[in-house]
Amino acid sequence: MSRLPDKPTSDVGGHLSADALHRYQRHLLLPEVGEAGQLALARGSVLIVGMGGLGSPAALYLAAAGVGRLGLVDDDRVETSNLQRQVLYGGDDLGRPKTERAAHRLAQLNPLITIEEHEERLTSANGAGLVGAYDIVLDGTDNFTTRYLLNDLCVQLDRPLVSGSLHRFDGQVAVYWASKGPCYRCLFPRPPAPGKAPNCAEAGVLGILPGLVGVIQATEAIKLLVGLGRPLIGRLLTVEALGMSFSEFGLSRDPACRSCGPERRFRSAAEVREEFVATCERSAPPATDEITAEELMRRLADPSPPLLLDVREAWEWRMTRIEGAQLIPLGELNRRTGEIDAEREIVAVCKVGERSAVAVDLLRKSGYRALNLAGGMLAWAAAGGPTIDGE
């Protein structure tokens, strides 16, 4: 679905329209941009994959700057927990598709641009068509499967990938463009081991940090479209918010890179996921056996049900929990294992299944029989599992 501009940005003769001249006059005053640069923005296009913490501020500033065509890719809906950092949305947007609400807000901000909604997850089936239809790709995702798939697609189609990432109080930005410098796999050849890079849902993130990183990503996209300055190609910019310090690291192309090197080939989303499985098999403890939410429901109805051990934080527990579960936050588990009934089988629970996998490993090393609830509380809720909500 597209939202077309109410009025054209440029006239037939290749000049900015009167409306555009008024709107973009602060850009026009910059000799490095001028009318030619603003027209380059108007003719340019950016695909934003992930309309969350990074995609929200990036989209706002790209729209305000006059990038002529923005593609918004996301299959999620707005949740209350998004509002701490995803500044495109408000309370009236809860439960609505992110692409729909983002497109509505961006059209209000700048009616001179075209906004295209792609309410879907980027996959190997649709990825080439999406990436190939835009000049630049901006990665606002929070999962490694999509991140590696995006990299491989951008290498294949020769598109610059403006990458951003977040962890707690730290952020990173780089531009990966294989025809001009290294790609993402040159720096990170393989996915990280399980638990080494938790997402924001597990590790948390300072709400304002995505704004800072997302605006830097938008800056890089604008520079690339206009031909301004020195893009972050072959450079990794890091920001540490608590000390408010920025650092820069040089990046080199890996001649043996499996994505942009001589032996390169495209990898589908399924192959990327298989890489993660292989990484898990090499790096994860063998004790991380899992149980599905559906199977756990059946087991809890047995005469001798397993003991549920919730390893989230107390504030998460107060929001929602499974009845009968015992709360011991993961950070306290080492010193509190003596509180757990060693005679019972244990099912460890967290939000998405990452912290609980660590807990299962710790428990088994201490002699307990333990399983991990696959997908955590999110999977339990999706399966219709009953919960106690609120205090």
C-alpha cells in the first residue's frame, strides 16, 4: 500500500516546486546541498526494515528531509512497551499495524513524499524484490536472522546497508557496501553464540538511545543520497551513553568473506537460521532441552507436575506470571539454588527463553533436572496459557 504525495516535490523542468522551496529552505541555504542536493533527496528512496526503536526516529528525519520514497517493512503491531522509545507511535495506535500508523504519521509530517507500507516480515522469498526496489537499505531490526539476510541481499544487489544496533546503554552504526568497502559478514562472519547478544526485550535499552543511533543512521542515508561528506563506509561508530563518548574503529574487507569474497553466494533465510542452529550446537551447553508451551500445559495437569521457576525480574513478575511459579531472578540464582526443591523436575521461564536457557544450564550443573520453556512467557501467552496479571 502506498501513500502518494499530495503535491509534487519538483516541477516538470527539474526544479523544486514552490511548496518544496518553502519547506526545504534551510537545506537550500547550505551550499553543499542546495537545490541539486534537495532534488537528489526527492529522487532517492530508502527501505527501512524494522519500524521500532531505530526505524522510528530514522523515518521521521528522512521524511522531514524530503527523501522522495520511503518503504516501511514490519509485521508487528504497536504495544504499550514500545512507547518508551518508538517515537512514531502514541496511545491511540495500540494494537494497530506499525507500518500503517507510521505511514499515517509520516504523511502528516511531509505530504510531498511517497510512503510505501510493507506489512510483512522480510524473508528470502520477498527480500530481493524489496531491497532491489530502493536505493538504500536502513537496518532497524533486532534479530540476527534478518540482519544477516539483509547483508547478503545488499551484497547481491549492490545496495548500501546503513546498519544500527543497540545494547542497554551502547549503540553502533556503520555503512556496509560491498562494492566500496566491507560488508557486515566481514566484521561478524557468524552469528553470536546464544546468550552473548540478547535483544532489547531481554537486556533492556535506554529509551533515548535508539533516537540517537537512528538519527545517525538517517544522517548517513542522507549523505549517501546527496553525495555529502564522508560516509561510515569501512568505519564503525560506537556510542556509550552513560559516559557520552563516541569511538571509531576502522573496518577492513575480509578476503575470505562468505558473503562478499571470491567464494560468495547468496544464503536464504532458512540457511541463515541453520547457521544459528550450528552456532548453538557448538556454543550452547548440551543441557538446554526445551519444552513447548502446549506440552507444559499438559504436564501441569499431571498428578506430579514440574516446578515452574520464573527467572525474570520482580517487576516483570508483578506484571504477569504463571500461577504457582516460584520467582528467583537469574542474577540471584547462583546463591539461591538451595530454595528449589531438588526432588522435582524444573521448567525455567523468562520472557522469550534466553535467560531461562542460562538458568537451565546453571541448574543442571548443580544437579537439578531442568527444562527451558521455549519462547518464554510470549509463547505461553500466544498458546493461550492462563496468567495472573497485575499485583
